[in-house]
Amino acid sequence: MERAPLGEADFAVVVDEFGAMSIEPICRRGYGGTLESIFGALTRKGPLNGRSDDVVRSLSMFTHRYYRFVYHPYLEKFLPNTCWMDSAWTRCPATMRSGLGYDIRNLRRTIFGENNIDIKERSIARILFDEVLNPFYVFQAGSVILWCFDDYYYYASCILLISASGIVETLVETRRNARKIREMAHFTCPVRVLRDGAWRNDSAEELLPGDVFELQPSMRVLPCDAVLLEGDCIVNESMLTGESVPVAKVPVAPAVFGKMRLASSTFGSDIAKHVLFSGTKLVRVKKTSLGFGGNRWLDLEQRTGLSAPAKATAMVLRTGFNTTKGALIRSILFPRPNKFKFYDDSFRFIGVLAGIAVLGFLASIGNFLRLGLNARIITVRALDLITVVVPPALPATMSIGVSFALARLRKRHIYCISPTRINVCGKINVMCFDKTGTLTEEGLDVLGVCAVDYDACKFAELQENPHQLPIGPASAPSAPSSAFSSVGSSYAMGLPGGLADLDRSSSMTAPRRAMDPSKLCALHALATCHAVKLVDGKLVGDPLDVKMFESTGWVLEEGEDHTGASAGLSALAGHASASVVADVAGSRPVGKPAMPVPAVVRPPHSDRFTLDGAGGINVYELGIIRTFDFSASLRRQSVVAKRLGARYNEVYVKGAPEAIRELCFSDTIPRDFDRTLLEYTNHGYRVIALAGKSLKMSWPKLQRLKRDAVEQDLIFIGFLVFENKLKPTTAAVLDELRGAKIRQIMCTGDNVLTAISVGRECRMVPEDMRVFVPRLIRRKEVAPMPVAATNGRGLNGSYSASSADEASSNGGSKSGDVRAMVVWEDSNDEMRVLDPYTLEPRVATSQVRERLVTSDLAETSEEMERQQQMYFSWLHNYTDVDMSLATSGNYCVAVTGE
């Protein structure tokens, strides 16, 4: 085999990033399409932009690990087709609804092949070489031959029989598991595809990137990666994420295609909400109004003579092994090579034994020569000494162990295609667990709602039955709006001067003014601020959202399938209760339809609203007009809703208390915010904060409103408290792991105090262990702090909280400098802290939070963040004291996402 240019080569030598080498045959096929049709939008970038329309007569390509590489004639290199993207998707997105013609289809079929994940079975010889045989077996075979020369037949026969049976069983199990994975990976189903302007029935294996197909309720599993063009879909992505939480998909917008990067198997949340991934289950599909193609799509359907112009459709993005499912299967078949220390130590051990055996071999040869033995006896006896030092039965023993392990795994429906990894499993020393659904029960139970008493500036009593909360904003406190003007951050910190101390008859001037909370309702927040969907009469969605909505006792009703914008409006006459009118007060007569909304919620005994007035007089409904899905980075979710007959919209936001607090007017935060949150989280409860505001805005403006504009200047409503019980088997399993010296780690996005409480409950955190939590607080310094206050140490080894304030009280206030400070507090005892400079345990002489916190409106969150970064930067530069603490073994640092 001689070296040749890539364009003329018959074989390609592929070396991956780990140094593994393989030789792949190059095949050539006739083509006749343009360069852009092969490499997509990439040809319109760079210096070869002008050659995108050049015709390519022949294609050279090869496949490596199910990646297909195509030769670029101008770049003179093979490029993968995994990142292929049609430039028309970004230049003229509306034209994609027309689908593919047969001429383009034939060209793309040559490039991408069939849409299937067909795993080729490895031959028996290949499996023996890759997974079963190793150098130990070669040594064992030589030992068996040696024993036969020495008439040691019985032992040799036993070792040979045990090894052979172990190899055969391992081989059979590996092939069986490989076939099982092959069956799980392969999938096909009938689809309706738009080809040459007409809908045709075809197989999913014939789908190609750019094809438009119809999403039908009978399609339970998606056959490819596709982008939703029109319709409403709910899918179960547990195959990808492991979370069996239904996910709603919405039609794509034209700007999304400019952000797509198909080279990655996954997308960000802003793009993933439009993408249907291969292998995920289609829970529900609904036909809705037309997508961004507008009337062009409607005209296209009318030309075909079909009576239903609007469909739930999607366009194929990726097929076969290029899909997300294909990438997952490929990672199973070709895992990253891991260099385990276990293997290195094993070979070192065998190497030491082999060295001893060689020394004994040489010594025995010299001894045998002095005795005058013949060459045959010398050879047999000397080599036999090696088999004594290096145990030849080791491969047989390992084969038996692997065989039993494979059988036990198969009983638990765990399929292993790489038996050599089983031995490494015994060397695991750390196991990481998710909290919700793994250590704790899958579902959450609502403990109650802790609403705000605005008149008393504190939380009211916990309402354990949310459905008994007052219905409607009319029952909310009707304090005058002047009472909700800002009085500074001291109110948020629970210091005197809050809302309760205001003289409401006096005139006040403040930089921020909160809106009247009488237009909001905690029960409305629970009933609307969620992503729950109705599928076959059952509520589906995030378990937290489902439990929250069920606790209200309200009824959810979603709009029926609409075949177009005009048809959707006419459907309001018969389904007005599922389509609340989203008109601005006074802009349209009552009863005249404007625009349907996705869902409606109503109390259990409320009548349904109808345009003809026949629905009854006891009508109370809320329409969910706009939904902003939960964002892990923002840690919140929000909705815009409207009550039937109201002249304003209601915005409700729920999320992490720390995140919601920053979005609310400070004068609506109750004084006991921190104390109440600490109380619930210390008992292991999950706390969700609720906030909202009223908003007067027309329907068109609402549809264009950005998320940031919705989630600002909020009124704090209260806490929603969930109870997440520990699984009965959690503590026993962790005790077993602890007995095996396997470290356990909990990974959670919940409040850190909730995680600590669950850790103590399951004995992951010992009862006598103190856990210190860092808190960023505000401190005003007006003069350099004395030495005693700088190091934070008292004469008796205690930390004086007042010493940090003495600098503030002496020397006036003209040179005041607002600073941020990190205080490490015991999660169970606020009086126990860590020295802020040496991190040594101290006992505070007074409560740190009350004495160090001062109010100053000039201090911004940016200043706090800057000081926090400076502090942790200093903390990571170890001093001698810090290093002694870190190396003493008495401290363990836990990192939280908050």
C-alpha cells in the first residue's frame, strides 16, 4: 500500500484524538450537484464563497465510526457531513415549508443515506480480539502446553475447560447485549411527507434533511431530529435527559436558524424549545394556527386541494447517526478510552512477578546445568518456575467473575457490551446522586402557602390548604398606594423603619414606588404560573407544577385544534371558554373575539363563559396569555394572565427565593423573610417564592414584550412550601456505600440549607458535624479597623460582631465607604461562625446578621458582587494558616450553584 493524494486514494488512515488508528475504504459515486448542496452553508463562508455553485461530478467519501466524511475538491480534505445546513434556511426561511423535490431528494440521498441507525454486528473473531482475549490468555495457553509436556494433564484440562467456558459465555453475553442495543437503536414508522407540493405516504427511513413531514398522534416516537414549523407538541425527553418530565415545543421563528449550530448534538434552551429530538416520545400533538410561513403556507395547502390547510408539521434537521439519538448510540459503541490506575497497577504487579520469575528462571538454569540434566528437563522445569510465580489461573478466575457479573446485570436489565469494564467497577470510590427523585421521592407534596400580610410587614400563618385561599384580587389588602412607596433596603433586611412604622397620612418621596398589591392574588399565581398541559384528561408536566396546580382544586382547559387563524377565531363562538378574549379595556365590545390563548383555568364550581351568554352567571376564568418557561440560569418562570372582565393583565413569577427577591420592590419584602426561609429550609422543605404585578397592555404589545420587561418591578406575594420526603431505601443504601468506603456526593439545585437538611436526614452528613454557610452581608466602614477588629479575635477566642461596627460609630460618617463582607454561619446555630480571615471556628457575642447589616441605598448589587469576587480571590490565595486548615483533614468545602 503506497501513499497517495487524498483525492486519488483508495483507503484513508484515520487517527483519532486518542491515537487509535484505523483504515477505512474510500468509495466513489457519481453526483452532478453543486458544491453547496454537499457542504451546505459552509460554502458561503471564507475565500471559496464564489465557488458554491460549482458542479461536482463525482463524490469521494468514507465512513468511520458511523461518521460520513466527504472529500472537498478545493480544500483537498475530507469534511464530516454532521454540521450540514441548507443556506436557504437562513436566507429565506419561509420557503422551507414547500419541502423537497425528487431531484434534490436524490442528491441528498447520496450524501446522507437512509435515515436509520443500523448497528453492524461485530464478528466473533473481532469480539474475541477486542473484548475477551488479553495477554494473560496467551500466557495461560503457553502454561497449558507446558503442563502437557510435563504430564500434568488433569490440572491443565481443568484450567483449559474453565477458561474456554468463561470465554464462550462472555462472548455469548456480549453478542446478545450488542443485538439488544441494535434492536433498541433501530426504529422506523410510516410518515406523511410533502414532496413536490403533494403529501405522500412514505417510510421514515426515506426522510432527508429539508423534508417536511406531518406530525400525527399515531407517531409515538420521533424518527429524526426536526424543527417544529407549526403546531403544538408535548414530548417526553427522558431518553436524553433521564427526567420523565413532558416538555412543550413551540413553532420556530426565522431568527432561530441563524443561531443553530448543527455540529453540536445538543442545543441551548432558546433553540431546544423548537427542536424535536430523535428517539423522544411524542406525548401530544395539536394543530394550531399557521407558522411563520403565513399565507404562503395556506396558499400552498389550497393548491393541493386539501380541506384542512393547517397541520402540525416539522422539518427534518438531521437523520441517522447525525441525530442526537445517533450521537448517544455512538458514545455507547465507542466510549472514550479511560486510562484507569487499576490497569496500571495490575500490570506493574504482574511485571514485578515476571521479573522475579525471570531471575528464578536464570538461577534454575544454572543449577540444572551443574546437575547435568538434559535440555528437555531444564526447559520444562525452568519454564514451570515461571508458572508458579505468575499464576496462570488468573484469566480463568477473572472470566468466571465477569460471567457471573454479566448474568447479574442482565437480570436487572443492564446490558454491557464491554466486559473488560466490569473489573474497573469494583474500583469506584465516589458516587454522585441527584436529590429530587433519587434520594427523595419522585413527587412533591404541597405543605402550604405562606402569604404576605402587607399591613404587618410579615408573613401570615401558613395556609395548608391552598384551595382555601381567597379567590380574586378583591380580597387582597386594599392599602393606599402611597403606603407601598420605597423606604429603603432596611425594610428588606428586617430593620426598623419598615412598612409597619410608616405614618400613612404623611407625604413620602422615594426613588421607587411599588404598585398596589390589591390587584394580585396568591391563588391566581398558583393556578396560572406553571407549564402544565392536559393530555387525555390528565395533567402532565413538571411534578412540582402539577402538584402546585392540583393543590388549588381548579380546572385546566386548553383550546381545541385550530386549522388556521380565521378558523381559530370562528371557533371561539363554540369554545369561548377555552379562548379568553385578550382585549384591552374599552378597545373592543364585550363578547367580540380577539385572539385565542393557549389555556384557561377556573375554580371548580365556576360556570363556563360563552359568547352568547348561555354559560351561566357564575363565571370566573383566567386566560394564560403568555408563558416564559423555567430557565435554569435565571432560576424562575413567569406568565402573563388575564381575568375575564378585568381591565388589566396579571403577571406572576415563581422561582428561587434569592432570585425573586432581587426582582421585587424592597418595601414589599416582609421583615421576617430570612428567618422564615431559614426555618423551612432547615427542616428540609423546598421553598418557592411567588411574586407578581398588574400590567395594562394591549395584545400585540404583550406578544412582543421581552422577558426582562415582564420580570421586573414585582410585588412579593409569598412562599409556596413543598415537602419532599426521603425514600425509604435511601439511608440503608448510603450506609452500605459508606461501609464499602465509597464517598457519596449530593448534586442539587435546591437551596443549600435544604440540601444540608436532607443530607443530615439520610446520614450523608453526620449529626455531630457542623456545616458553615457563607452569607454576603453589607457593612459600612468609615475608618481603618483596629487590629483586634481586623483579625476578628477576642481575648477569649470569640468573634465580636460589635467590633466590626465600632469603626462605623467612631469618626463620623463623611468618609463612609460601603463594603461587602462574607460571614460564615453555622446552619443550625447563628451564634457559631468562622473567623472571616482565618476561617477558624468562633462563637459570636451577638447575632452577626443584626449587628453588621446597615442600609444604604447608594450601594448597588454590582458593588456587592465585586467585593464578593475580591474576597474569594483572597480566600484562594492560601496563607500559612489557611494551608494548615486545608491539610489538617478537618474541613471539607461544598460548592453550591447559588
